[in-house]
Amino acid sequence: MGLSPDIPVILTNAHAQDSKWGNECWNEAIELGRTTGREHIVVLLDCARGENARRIQSVDRDAMRKPRSPTMFRQGEVDRELIDRGADKSLRLDVTEMSANAEATSIVEWLRNQ
């Protein structure tokens, strides 16, 4: 028995446009939405480069088995562009000056207004 279409499936990741594997995963997420009757809603969190590097290097990420190298998200001095295609609805939110709770509140408010 599968999940009812009214139950959301939430996938979190940061896939770069130049990643073959990332694009394959993204395609699967789009297909999951289509085959299960769900909208594909994308929330992209933007952050200033310095703040992003500080957050990525946080020791707290070890417990979640997340990478801690800021270079993973860069190509020299250029940030890698994240995939955002195929969304039924999308939100791009600059979280540089926001706490995690404020970010979550903003996302929930946006979703409620959709």
C-alpha cells in the first residue's frame, strides 16, 4: 500500500546543475511527484558565500553525516548553480541573516499561501 497523494514526501539535498548524478536524482524526484499525483515544490535556500562556508564547516554537520568542505559547492571562485528546474511552485529564500527557525517559519508561511 502506497502513501496517499495528500501526504507530502519531503526530499532535501543540494544538487548542482553540472552534476550528472544530481540531475539523475532530480529527474527521479520529478517523476516521483508525477507518478504519485504530488506537486513538485522546490525551496532553494541562498546564502552569502562567507556565511555559507561558515555553516558548512560546522562540527554539527558530522552527526548528520553531511560534507563539511565549502569547496564542494564551488568551482574556483564561482559557486556551483543548484538545480531548480521542473517545479510546479518554487521559492528562493536568502537565509544569510536568518536563524533556522526563522527560515522554517518563512517556508511554512509561504506554503500555506500557495
